[in-house]
Amino acid sequence: MDAKDRQELKKRFLELADRSYKGSSFCFTNFLSADDAAAAYEVLRPEEFSVFGGAEGCERVVLRFGNEEELGYSMPFPISMLEIRPLNEKFADRLTHRDYLGTLMGLGIERDLVGDIAVRENRAFVFVIEHMAGYVMEHLDRVRHTSVRCSLCGEVPEAFRPQLAEEELIVSSIRADAVLCRLYHLSRGKAQELVKDGKLLINGRVSLSVSYEPKEGDVIVLRGYGKSIFRGKRADTKKGKEIVVLARYI
């Protein structure tokens, strides 16, 4: 997204926040990337909106404008989860994320109406904007050469829960650039360059501070490299360095 498009996105967020305030009602976006959603923090106060993708740890999210305390009621995010599974597992293709997404796009569905897709063995779980659920269930009957059935999924299954792998890192200091260069095997200079280019998100917000010290529970996203949760400091080494623990999304 170029600078002009990002300004238009921010303008759209301000319009939705204003509409929510004046109408005393909630307003929603369609699905956004983490980077696009982060633009809301640049123009709005955190209490003016909330973010959710259908389950914990989703990359693509919907923004809800409106404060529950001020409005006096709550409204769920308009997100439905669908399960797609083969009619005959014995003859099913080995399908990938690309296969499912391509099939959905082939139905004429815009990308911002589809959230995260998790592929687990011979099934896929897909988040869609609520009003599209019926259309998808009616028209999606084949993915590549595999006949499938598509149905609503009432609860988020275990398969959609984030898969995390914890790892210990020895860092020179608990600074964003030091942690990133060890986590993603970057030079210190490259890590600093990425941060200054706006590639680092901390808890959904762009951080331009190479000296930021992650706090326990911080969700760290380095665009193009990965996503992790900072678990905190574990110990000091005899050489004066620090051992930290992160849980990497896999």
C-alpha cells in the first residue's frame, strides 16, 4: 500500500468512528491485514475501536468502531467460521491454503470478505464476513478436483488455535533490534533498518523504536519474517548477556 492509499484508509477509519459516535451504534470494516489495521492506531484512541479476526492470533482482522461502555450494549463481530471437508476422504486431493483461497476468489468473492484459512489434514476452516457465509455454503462444492461440503462451524475448533514453539535466545540487551536480529538471524543494522521502515508491529501498532524493550505478553510482528509472543527474561549469562523466551507462531 502506498502513502496515498494509507491516507485514504485512515480517512475511512475516521469516518467510521465518527459515524459510530453520531449514530450511537457499532460500525465494522471488512477483513484487513495486520499492517492495514495498524493504521487505526495512528488516527484513533485505542478505546474508540477493537480488533478481532474470529479467533486468537488471526492475521486478518475486522475493526469494530464504538465503545461498549459509552454505547451501553455490545455487538459481536460479523464473522462466521466455515468448515470445508471432502465428501470422500479416500479420493481427496492434498489441498493447500492456496487451493482454498483460489477457489473462494473463483466464486467472485472479494479478498477482504475472507479472513484466515487454517488447513488441517484433509479439512479447512475459513473465516468469512457473516453475510457471505450462506453464499459460500451454497456455491462452494469443489476445490480443485475434490468434491467438498461446506458448513457452519459453531465453535472455534482446536485446529484453529495458534501453534506456538517456544525458544530461548541469548541477547546483548532486551531491545527490539537485539531481539529481532537473534530471532530472525538478521544483522543488527538490518533489524534497525526494518524497524525504521515501519515493518515492526507491537500489539498491532507500528513501532519505530529500535530501543523499545518488549514486555511480557507483547505480540511482536516483523512483516515478512514472522510473529511471536515475548514471554520475558529467564536469566542472565555469565558473560553479561540476557536469556529471553519467545513463543513463535508456526
